[in-house]
Amino acid sequence: MIKCFWLFLVLFFCPILYSYSQNYNFNNSIVALSSVNNSAFKKSKINKYINYFTKTEKGRVFFKQTYRRQGFFKNRIQEIFKEYDIPDELIYLSMIESGFQVDVVSSAGAVGLWQFMPSTGRIFGLRVDDWIDERRDFEKSTYAAVKYFRSLKKKFGSWELAMAGYNSGDLTVKKAIKEYKSRDFWYLSQYTFPKQTKDYVPQILAVIHISKNLEKFGFSDKIVQPIENFDKIELQPQTTLEYIAKISDIKFSTLKKINPSLLRGITPPDGPYSIYVPYGSKDIISRILASKNVNDGIIKYKVKKGDTLSSIAKIYFNSVSEVMNLNRLDSTLIFAGQELLIHKKLYKGHIQENSSFVYYVKKGDSLSLIAKKFKTTTKDLKKINNLISNKIVIGQKLKIIKSNE
């Protein structure tokens, strides 16, 4: 009976113990080799997370889902890494930081692929304000991240300590080095560092190793999302993504997805700003914009009794979604006295090739005033719009023919 019991324990636990004691070769990792330490402790910590990401259901799902997302940014990130002489492998720091998500926000307020806090982001050149949050810009935040990586590597000597500093702050690493007289992450992590940091570095090294051996661990190299390339185009202040979508036939949802740093869906009011557009669409958009002018600034509108978001949007040639994005509204509910930011557009932006455009009647308008404003006559306006009287109502569309004068 006792023999049977011990036989059961051996048969049951040996495979589990074996799976957590396999030693993998890390000699092809630039990041891992930045430290001379090759201890059993180091190997056991990395192996623990290799096994987690490859042998547990939760770990495999995480690895597969997050590894797939990198395709959206991979080419450009690797170009930036090469420019700054950063190992390609450090792209996987973002996998652990954010799961390769540009819009993820931590409980502490860190944002983006590289999880910058506002203050740290600004130190490394990122704009973070009410209009723009460049922590969400995959390219600009990557430039900031590589500058931070290089400064940490220069301070601490190894990529492993640089990663520890990225996670816990360089002051934490400086204090550990001073107290324990060592620059070996693996030695220090046995005596100091927050638990999160102790786990953070081996997690990154584990996913680096797995990414180099996908087939060995049962992953297909086809799981990565197709790599996408983008053009950049400079827009004038206060140009909306929705307007760019309308003139280019690019889906508004696509523009929002690739420009998450525009918090209000509009370029900021203090100067030209570049956005991303799908590869190959830059020239078409540039030509269209050269023939149009839709920007006349941001104004404040005080909601009056009886106003709706739709009626306000029509007055200023906006769509409801433009007004909602600009004011970061979650619903169309508004109340009298509320102040809204409105993107006021020039009428020239609505001129068609036949020199006609649509005008929405506003409060206080009359047919004669509109005719005078656009250098035409009441008679012509009535004829063009099939009107039988001079009566018009707020929100009514009128076709206007541009005067040749």
C-alpha cells in the first residue's frame, strides 16, 4: 500500500517538477548577455516564466494575443531601435508593459505602449495636455522610450538593470547598487527591489526567448498581426479627423485608431500638427486640402434652451460626432448654460467643383441677409432652392452659388 502511494507521488509530481526545471539556452539574447551572471537563480527565474507563458492556459493566451499585436508597429519600432543602437529584443518590454496597446492606462496613470507617466513623458519630449497625449503615439513614444533606455543603460551598465530602472525608477536601482555594492541584477534581486521588478526582468527575458523559438513552444510565426505602414501628413490647426475621413474615403474609425494621441479628434489650436494616414493616401489628401480651407478656429458656444447637439452641429457645419469628440462627451445629452467647444468652419471648405456649396440657416438669418453675405440676390436664392416665399427656418439647407465678382 505504501509503495503504491509513493509510486503515485513520483508519477504525478515528476512531470510537473520536470516542466519547471528545464534549462533553456539564453546565449542568443543580447539583453540577457549584457550581464555576466549565468547563475542557477537567474535560469530558474527565467524558466519559471517561460513555463508560465508556454505551459499554462492563461499564459499562452496572453502571449499569443499580445505577440500578435506587435505587427501593427513592429517595422517602425525596429527602425527607431536601429537608429539609436537599441537591441531589437527590447520591443518585448512593451509586451510586458502594455501588451502592445497604445491606449492602455495603468492604475497609476501610466499610458501607452511604453507606459510613461506624464512627468517622465514630458522629460523625454512628449506632449501631454488637453489636446494631445503623445504617450499614445506609437512612434513618438518609442523615440522617448529609446532615449530613456539609453540613459538607463549608460547609468547602470547592463540592459537588465536598465529594465529594472525602467520599471521601478532609477533611484531605486541607484540605492540598491550603493547598498549592496553590486551591479548584478540577479544578485541584487535576491536581496532588494520590489517584487514587481524582481518578476518584470525575467518576464521580459522569457518572452524574448519564446519569440526566438516560436515553433519549439507550439506557436506559429503567422500569429503576428499583418505589419502596417503609414504616411504622415501635416495638417493646419484645428482640422478634424472626421473631415479628413470625409474627403479621403478613409474610415473615421481607422483614423481614430492610428491617431489615438489626438484626444479630441482634432489637431491642436496652437500650430500645424502631423497625423498618421494609411500608406499611399498622403498625396491624395494633400491635393484635396490644397484646394480647400475649412478651418476658422475653435469657438465657445453656450447652449441655449431648446438646443440639441444635432442643431448646434449643423449651424457650424459639424457632425454630431465631431462635437462629441471635441468636447469628449459620452452621450448627446446637453443642458442650457453648458459651454461647448465648436470647430467653426469657413464656408469655402464646402465649395464644390461647380462653385456651389451648402449653407445651414442660423438663428437671426433672413434670406436677404444671406443673399447679401454671399453677394447674390434673394430672387436667385429662391430660384436655386425652389422656394415659394422668403420664409426660412434654423437648420434649413440652402444651396449657394458662388459669385464670380
